[in-house]
Amino acid sequence: MAGNKKFIEALEILENERGIKKEIVLDALKEALEKSYKKNYLSPDSIVRVDIDPKTAKISLHEIKTVVEEVEDEDIELSLEEAHEINPNYKIGDVVENAVSPDIFGRLAAVQTKQILRQKIREAEKESLYNEFIDKKDEIITGIVDRVEDRFAIVNIGKTGAFLAANQQIPGEKLIEGQHLKVYVSEVDHGTKGTHIVVSRTEPGLVKRLFEMEVPEIYEGIVEIFSVSREAGERSKIAVYTKADDIDPIGSCVGPKGTRVKNIVEELHGEMIDIVEYSKDPATFISNALAPSNVINVSINEEDKSAFVVVPDNQLSLAIGKRGQNARLAARLTGWKIDIKSLSDAISEGLYSLEEVKHEEYKDIEEEMLAETTVEEVEAAEEVIEEIAEESDVNEDVIEAMPAEAVVEEIVEETPVAPVQETKKPVVEEDDEDDYFDDEYSKYDEEIDYDEFDKYYDED
């Protein structure tokens, strides 16, 4: 009885510490005893039933045979005469269960049983581990850094260690053994060698989950995350929206005095985060996604899902970003290919005209361009106006009194506006998008001061 009690206690330990239920171990033991008994005393075709009482751990073993007139296989058949020795009521076709004492197991059989049981327990443990972590895929878990190597780190996540590859670590982040670390479960592999948990610190999903943990409105579903784009260690963009009229989705994510987004930035070791508002209108969404730069106009091409964007001259570098990062992140965030031009370049290339500047906040752009008109251009404009005046009732004194800006405006009105042309940007395959942006925007590879635009990172 003492041995049986210890066996039950061992089952409870396995269940509590390794998550293996008693029933699984008992079934494994039944299978191990059955295989061992058939291997040592019967044949593979023999039929054996093993029962184990879950409360007392008492084991009962039965050989099962069918009563036949003429025995052809002694391992599975029993003659009528032999059956009557057990019970006179047996007849042809009946199934006879003959109890066998477990004491029949010799030392060799016991060793074989133990080996089979260990194998079954390992398999059950792997299955239990897989079932536990498959539900945590695409979620954040907190672990402790156990080991740090050049090419990887091992993070203790409870019952096992998770693999954190070097290319899945935030650039510049130094891991220390014993450090508590939030990681994103990117893969749960259930292979022949066991269950392997692969985690990441660079996945966009990590940013998404951090916002869900930090922002109550997102956790409750009041504010929703549409998409996330990320270049780990440098910058992320997250698009949010809400159906509630009285909720500011961006303000909810930023939090009082920026506390919510600051907590996430700290967790990501200073990685900057742009929070923009999602819109069903692609032009509006793309314009928002290019923050912190301003956008004058967005022309949409639905056929190839591309957009032509015009920005103020002094914000072209900001819109594109260092090494094309801002444009690249905006393209990933929106799912649209984005071609960006400065206002003056767009006009000079015949892709845009001043008349298309409809927003009041950009009226000063037109005035600045007119103010930069050369003397030669003004003289040419005056000649055109004089020719117009000769064919009209306008007084020449009035024409001479007109400022240069007005003269140019007259030319603009009289000159046909160049139509907006479809962008000549080459078609870019999704896999080559990063290379395209790196090459296209390399000339804008310069340091950009984002401090002015990231006001919610300030302490005040």
C-alpha cells in the first residue's frame, strides 16, 4: 500500500509541476504494461487488458481469448474444453478474460515497462507544452533571460526555454542574464524532437500587444488597431480608429502627459512611435501615415494601388525620412505604394499645378513661389498682359499699376494647366519594396530633427 500511495503522489506531482494529467500517465502505464507483457509472454497479436484503479493504483491484468471448436492460434483462441475448466457456462464464440497476476512480471519485463513509461511521459509532456503555448502564439509573455550567446539567447518562460535569435533582438539592446524581458511568441513548433518556442522582440505584433496592455480603450475594444509597421530599434507607426464619437483614438494611446506611449517606448528601449488615425478614405489615411510631415495633396490610382503625394518643398526630406524610412513605414502601414514629390518638382514636371492647391493652409506656398519669380519672367508676363490689353478695354495705366504677383497670376489664369499625369514610378514587387525605397530615397539620407514633431514625448 505504501508503494501505491507514493505512486499516486508521484502522479500528482507530474500533474502540478509539468501539467501532465493523471489520466494520461495511467493510460501510458497501461499501454507500457500491455506491450511488455505481450513481448515477454505472448505475441503481438494477443489481446490483453490492463486496468489501474486511479485511487489505489491497484493493477489488474487479463488475457482475452475467444472460445473456438478448433484452436489455430493459442495466443488469441481457447478450446471449449479449456473454457469449461474456467466456467462450465462458456460456449463457442464467447470471450474469456483470464486474470493474470502482475507478479508474473520479471525484472526484464519491469525494466522494459519503465522505459516505455518514461517515453510515454516525455511524449505527454511535449504534447502538454505544445497545447499550453499554441494558445499563446502571437501574444506577449514575460520571461527571464537564462543564457546569452552571440547568435541567440534563451529566455526561461516557465516550463521551458524559448529561443530568441540575434536577428529577433532589438538592435542595440543588450541582454543580461537574469533580466526580466517581454517577448512576442512568433512560433510554436511541434516537431519530432519536441516542442520549440520561438520568440521575438522585433515583430510589429509586439508593438500591437504592448498597446493593448497599456491602453484600456484598446483592451476594451473602444479603440481599435488597424495596422502596425515597424523598423525595430528606430521607429514604428501604428494606425488606430474608433467608432465612438466622444473618444480621441490618438489621445487615448498617448495617455495623460504621454504616459502610456512613454511606457511602451521605454520597453522598446527608446524606439520612437508615430500614432496616426486610420481612415477608410485612402488619400486621408496615406496623408495621416506620412506624419510628421504635412501633405498638400494625394492622388490615388486604384488599379495598381499606388498613390502620388505632393508635399511642401521644405518638408520633402521629412516626408521621405532618413534612408526612406518614413515613406517605407507609411507604405507598409497603409498597404499602398507611395510616390512623393515636392510641390515645385511636381509643378515643373507637369504633374501638378498651383490651382490644385485648395487648402487654405497652403495659400502661402503660392505667394512664396510668386515672390521668387525672376525679373525676366515678370517682363515677359507684362508683354503678354499688354497684348491682352490691346484686345480688351483694360486701361494701360491700370496694367502698369499691377504688381508683379498679379501679373503672374494673370498668366496662370491664361495658361492651360498641365494635367496631373500618372506617376512614372516603376512597378515594385512587394519583396523588393525595401530595396526600392533605399535606392530611391538615398539622396535624402540626412539627419532629421524629429523632436519638434514628437511633442508627446516631452515631460511637460
